[in-house]
Amino acid sequence: MKVQLYQQYRELITSYLQDKGEDTLYAAQQMSKWMMEHKIPPEEMVSAHAEVLKEYLPNLPKEVSDSFKILLEMMIGYGIALREHESLLNRQKELEYEIEVAVGMQQTLLPNHSPRMHGLDVGVISVPAHRMSGDYYNFVDHDHSSLGVALADIIGKGIPAALCMSMIKYAMDQLDHPTGGPSGVLGRLNSVVERNVDASMFITMVYGVYERENHKFRYATAGHEPGFIFREKDGSFEDMATKGLVLGVAKEISYEEFSIHLEPGDAVILFSDGVTEARVEGQFLGRERFKELVRQYMHLPAQEAVEAMYQSLYEQANYELKDDQTIMILRRPK
Amino acid sequence: MNVTIQEHTQSDSATTLVVSGEVDAYTAPQLREKLMPLTKQKQEIFLDLTAVEYMDSTGLGVLIGAYKSLRAQGGRLVLVGMSARLSRLLKITGLTEIIDIEDGA
């Protein structure tokens, strides 16, 4: 390879010194690319250049040919940097692959479809800002008579949030038949989170149970952005009452339970704060503008509605959403 | 998108940190680096947030970390001078129930 390289380089130099042609410069660019692909360090080029020059100009002053030794030493550093760069590129590819696997695993933590329950129309959308999400939601079907719903926002984004999410998911799985209702669920999750997370980590969460027979939504919240209730009769919104400390900060916290009665067509709308804190024209979207957005799509079935709301938000935010976005609708059919 | 933090030592056991700017995922580590060592040295830390224009949940995480660290050794964290937006954030997250808050001086 060395001999071949040397000959090619000699041809380039000779040709260029004779006619100063643009095409020779282009050929030099191509050769440089080829050399990088073949991991030829820059100092070898300097050495080839010195050899060719000595051959082309037999009377080359000794000072000039000696000076190439300095240039050669200087280029060795660049050669090392090039090899480091390559090894970093390989490392990056490995990390990319690991993240890809983690993204796939995280998907398995979320339900793969909205629950179908007679007497309740459910829609949910959750889109991460980056590859991995810090928003979590879950549905727990209690023998078709009631449906448990959870929506949580884990502080931070990316991998740390995703790891924390798996803890919530498995802690919830342990609560198959929760006693003590929504307050009990949050109380127990709080003690799991409090024992297991870093001091500056916390989770906000809302957990509710919709009872099909009496159309009641009983819920408790742990520091989560309050949701809305949409009232079909006059198209108005009520803010859901909330009270309760975020999960993971203090031991043995009790969470107050609230209850809402849904009339036909009424809906509960839950979301993560990424939605109301989306930046639209330099301002936070805010709760009032989000209500307007919700109102525009309430004529649609719940799943189509949340998808349309997200799409509209994404467009209004100029396709730049910096936080994870989750919107969930539970609606009693008209 | 910057944060500045100035310390005004009051006594061996108490100090005030005056924070200004934005506390978000990028700047929160600076606040944490300044605040956390103090939680081991002082009994009482006043955090003046009057000039904080914006704080996100990462910033809240730092406050919670400091609160826990001080509580573990019987000390206390006091928040001073919060904007309406920050007050709302602390109220929703339930932190007003556990962290001491004083009006701006």
C-alpha cells in the first residue's frame, strides 16, 4: 500500500507542478478521502511528500528536506487525534444501539393500546421530546366494573427518567387489587419511590378510578398539574381539585381523595405539564389556551381527539416541543 | 439562559443565597454545586429567589435535594421572595406544605 500510495502521490505532484490543473487538485481531494478511509495517518503523507520532492528536485536544499522532519513530528499529533475520533465514533455507534434497545424496552412499559370499556371512551397520546420519555401512563382494569388510570411525570428526561419509570411500572404491578383506593395507591407508590430514588429526583402523579356503575371518577394527586373536567351541557371546564406532595420527597404521606360525577358527554382530561408549558410564540401555552385547544376537538371520539390536540400543539409550537407530552381523555358517552 | 448565585454569610450556622436568572436543566447543576455543600455546613439556608425568572422541575429537584439534606441533620431550608408562577409551582407540587416560605424582605 505504501509503494502504491507513494507512486500515486508522485504522479499528482508531478502533474500539478507541470500544468497547475484544477483537475489535479480535485484528484488530490479524492486521494485524501481515500486515505482517511484507509486510516493512513497524516505523517505518512508528509513523509511521502518529502520523498517525492527529493526525487523531483535532486538539488533540493538540505534545509528544506530537513524541515519536513519537523512537519512530520507536528502531524503525528493530528494522526492520534484522528484515531481517537474514530474510536469515539465507534463508541457512539455502540451507545446509539444501546439506546435503541432501551427505547424498545421502554415501549413495553406502556400499555400497547387504550382499554376498551363499555360505558367509557378512552384516548391517550404520549410523545417524548427526545428518544426516551419521562412521562408514564397506565390503565388497570378492575373486572370491567371499574378502570384505574395513572399518569405520571418523572423529573428530568431521557435515560434517568426512563429507569425511574420502570420502577413505577413494577411497583404498580404489585398493586393488582389495590385496597384503600387512589389515596392508598399513591401512598404505597410514594413509599417505594422515597426509598429508592436519588434525593433530587421526584415524580408527580395522578391516579384515578372510574366506576362504571355510578359514573364516578375517584382520584388522588401527588403534586401533579391539575386536570380539567369538561362539562357537556354548557361546554365549560372545571379545574380538578388537587392536594398532595410529589412522590419521593417525604415518608408516610397521606393523599386526599376527590370524587367527580360525570354526566353523559362529560370528560376528564389529564395531561403532563409539558403540554401547558409548551412554548407557543415565545409564551407558555398555559391552561386557558390549552382549554381552547381541547374544546375544538371534543366533538371527536377520545382517541382521535387526543391525537388531533397533540398535532395542533406540535404545529403551534413550531414543531419544537422541548418536553414530553401526554394527554389522556376519559369520557362518559353521550 | 444564565444563573448567578451570591452568598451572604450571616453567621456560622446561617447563610443566604441570592439566586437570579433561569434555573433549568442546564443551569440547575450550578445551583446544586453551590447549595449542596452548604447543606452540610449550615443549619439554616435562606434561598432568595426574587430575581429568578424561571424555574423548571430540575430546579425544584435541587430544592428538594437541599431540603432533604438539611432535614436529615435537623436544619431547615427557607425560600424567600417567590414570583407568582413559582409560588403556584410549589403549591401544586405540595412543597409549600413542607418547605418554609417567607415573603420577600
